[in-house]
Amino acid sequence: MAAQPDIVVHSTPEVLAAAAAARLVTKLVDLQAAGTTPKLVLTGGGVGIATLEQLRTGPLRDAVDWSRIEFYWGDERFLPPGDPERNETQARHALLDHVPVNPELVYPMGADTGTGPAGADPAAAEYAELLASKAAPEDHGPVPTFDVLLLGMGPEGHVASIFPDSPAVYEHERTVVAVHNCPKPPPTRITLTLPTIRSAAEVWILATGEAKAAAVAMALGGAGEVAMPAAGARGKRRTRWLLDRAAASKLPRDLVPPIA
């Protein structure tokens, strides 16, 4: 059973992104010092990409051996390769194009190469096959044990591309699914499922802004994952909520730690 979530509150989104980047550098360096090739799952969104930018520009960037990290994605907008709205494109511009990653260890989700929405389902199945190929016997499942899985959260409580009351939130068999008719554009996406997210050693949820405060309070207050998918995003060893003051503003006082 996963431990109770850690909650960290920062004063502003900018401070949160810088602090998240510093925490991530420390985690990656520690894993590499122990002889591990870290498995990192990236997210999109404003604060997720800002964290990657902070990794690129921060003073500790070169402490990490970027060539010895496996990069995955939690979800993707099913758009043409290089589209500026793709999480992969944004992550490359923010970080991956600026550090010496090993291209063979960067595993983006599939793009729309002219198939249209129908291509998302085979692309999701292909990513599931990739994850299965990376799973070791000690992972005890169809996906590798990700060391850190980063997630943003929407104001209605979605994580990755798992929206409340959507077919994806009910998925318990497949590890990766296509998502059609999303309530926010673009309508077609690919996402890890909640069971796959929960296979990660650590899940870090980053949320900023007053518009997300109610969803944060509900997710941490025991809401069900069907209505509030963020409530179902948990790590096997650690679940860390990284919030700014505004996103934490509706949490009960006893849950709010001092501002970091």
C-alpha cells in the first residue's frame, strides 16, 4: 500500500518549478550514484515544461549524466510529428535538445503521420508493447518500474489524459490507451492508464493556480478516482504533491505545511 502523500507548498509557480527541478536533479544524481539508469516519465503543461526549463538553466544541470536516463511520456497529444502542441516537442525545446541525452533512450509516444484519429489506437498499442519490452522480471508487471513519474493536473482533476468519467479512467487491463473526444483540445490523445501510473516508484503531481485549488482539495480529501482521476495517481513508494500557494488554498489547515 502506498504511503500517505507528501505535500510541499511553494510561494509562486516560478519557485515551484525551480524547486521541483532541484529535487529532480537530486533524485537523478542519487539514482545514478547507486548504479541505476533512471527511468523518468515526463509531462506537459505549463508547470511541467517550466520545470524542464529550470533543469536546463539551473546550476546543477551538469551534475546529471543525461546520456544515462530513459525518458518516457505520461501522455501525448496525437498530432503530427514536431507539432508545437505535442508534449514531446515542448520537452525537446525546453530540455532534451540542450543536454546530451542518448537518443536511443528517449521513447516518445506515437504521432499522427496522416492516419487521423484512427491511428491513435495502434499507436497506443505500440507504446504498450514498448513498455512491455522494457519491463524486467523484478518489475513484476507489464511495464518498467519508473523511478519518477511527473504529472500535471487539470482544474477538473484530470491527470495525463485521463479525464473524469471517461473510458480511460475505467481502464484496468491495458497499460496505454488512446483517448478520443477529449473535453479539451486536441480531442485525440494517448495516455498511460492509472494502473500504469501506479506502477511508478514515485509519482510527483505539480499543480499551480487558484483554478486547481478545489480539485487539489478533493483529490487529497478522499474523492474517488472516477470523478477525480488525480486521486488515483499514486506511487508505490512515494506520492508527492508540489503546489503553489494558490493551488493549496482550499486544503484543510492541518494538511498545509509551511511554505517552502
